[in-house]
Amino acid sequence: MKAVPPLAAVVLAAGDSQRMGRPKALLRTPAGTFLERAVALAGAAQMAPVRIVVGRAAAAIAEAHPHLAHSCVVNPTPELGQLHSLRLALASLPEGVEGAAVFLVDHPSVRPETVSKLARVWRQHPAAIVVPVHEARRGHPVIFPRTVWDELHRVPLEAGARAVVLADERRLMAVPVDDPGVVADIDTPEEYRQLLESRHDH
């Protein structure tokens, strides 16, 4: 039986959350904080290890999640953007890991079955960049194989990881998903309120 390539998870949670007014990693849902939700999604899809990139709210996030503190990587310069955070996480992963699924902490509505589907597709095609697509929009989490990590370190920070995703369509695997959560980011108090109301309605 063919060995399953090891797939890690990276949760990007280093942003300053200026529009929200408080760290999005600490926002609560009935399923736990946004951060706990992302980590649980990764675990349910057998992704390990998990790296959580935190910024200026590192102490508050660690205090609220002592069980996750060992997984945190501190980004001292979060203003450099998400790609810089991703680079720090990738550099911290052990040698044997063959891919990394990148979660955004402000996408709390992604469904477990979506993450499992993406992981399954990548494990069948471990040289591919795997991206969920909902109604023609690309979302997260995105899985980057180790073979493109060097590119992620080379592209200009302002270009972002998107530049690597779009660099070569032949290695890109777009996976249709019936999950609006892959494109639904929660950036403002109003969006957070709507999220809680929608969860309550269910």
C-alpha cells in the first residue's frame, strides 16, 4: 500500500484585525474560538503538525489557548503581510512534511467535509496546488506542495502567495465545493454579528 504523504496545516492569525477591533483568533462561535475551529478542521482531516502564526496579539492568544501554545510561531513584523507569515510557518515545519494546507483564521465557516475533500485530492495528487472553488471564486484553505515552497520564499511579498498559485495552471487543481465558507471572511463586527445570528438560526 502506498504511503500517504504527510500534510501539515498552517493557520494564519497574525493580522492586527483593525476593522474588527480585537484579535479575530479570539472571537467565539458555538464551536469554540475562530482559532480552535481552524485547528479542529485540520485535525479532522489528519493534518499534522499544525503551525499557528500569531503577531502582536501572541500573548493573548496563547493565554486563551494554552493547549495550542506549543504550535504557535510568532511573526514580529505582521505588517509585512500574510506571505511573510506563511514563510515563517513553512520554515518551522519538519523535513518529512510534503505539503501544507493554509487556513485563514477569519474563515470560520469552512465545513469539515470540504477540508477532508481537499486533503483527499491533494493526497492523490501531491505535486498539485489544491484550491477550493465556490461559484467561480477561489477560496481557502489552499494546499501548497513542498515543491513550490521555494517559490513562496522568492516571490515579492507584495505579490503574495496568489502569484505562486497563478504561475502555472498545469500544477493547479481547482476543486469545486458546495461551501460558501471557503470565500466568507469575517472582517467587521457586523459580519461577526451576522455569523452568530446565522449559527443561532440553525
